[in-house]
Amino acid sequence: MSEDRARLCALPSRYPRVFAAGPLPWGFEHGDGWCALLEDLCETINTLLLEEPDASVSTLQVKEKFGALRFYCRYASMSQALATRITTAIRSAEDASSQICEQCGQPAQRHAIRNVMTALCASCLAQRALLEDESL
Ligand SMILES: [Zn+2]
């Protein structure tokens, strides 16, 4: 397991109020390159939760879809105002993800590889292209 993957796997125990339903059933279903993005997002949500002691977030699924992050969760015991701010933080991380290489974390663009949208930097894209050629 890479160091980034280990850091991702540690998030549910680091932020129990963000993962109130426990660890993700399917883990973090995206590349290691989004590790720092997820760490920042969990830290932001956790800080926002400090405003309301009873509030919690049950994060249910975190995955890649169409070259961008999808963060699915449920809120409990929180005001509408706090829910709105947490939703804004999640949307902003989801938007940012499409410009962060899912593989290595460097600045990236979304590319269609065999009709599948993927957020990759130029060097990971070149590597992916080589692998695809070899598999033909
Ligand atoms: Zn990359």
C-alpha cells in the first residue's frame, strides 16, 4: 500500500464525526493523487462541525466518476446553515478534483481515454498511453 493510500485509509479514524457511519464499505474508490484533496476536505468539514456539537456527517461513498470526485454523505442533527456550508465545501473539492491528477496529485486536465473521462497530468497521461499501446 502506498503512503498516500495509507493516509486515505486513516481518514475515517482521524475524523470520526465526518465518518459517523464508520469506515467506507468500499474504501476510497479513486486514485492516490487525490489524497491531499480529501485530507483538506475532511479537515474543513471537521472544523465546520465544531460549531454544532451534536452535528455529524455519515460519509457513505467516495469515488471517481467522469474524471471527478464524488463525495456522498448524509447529515444528522445540524442546522440548515451548517449543512449549506458543508455542501459548499464538498462541491468545491469535487470541482477542484478535475484539475488534479488522480494518479500523482499534480495539476491536470480531464482527458477522454477510450471514451472514459479521466483527470491526469501530462506525464501520467503519456504513461497511460504507453501501457495502452503495450496491451494491444
Ligand atoms: Zn500525474
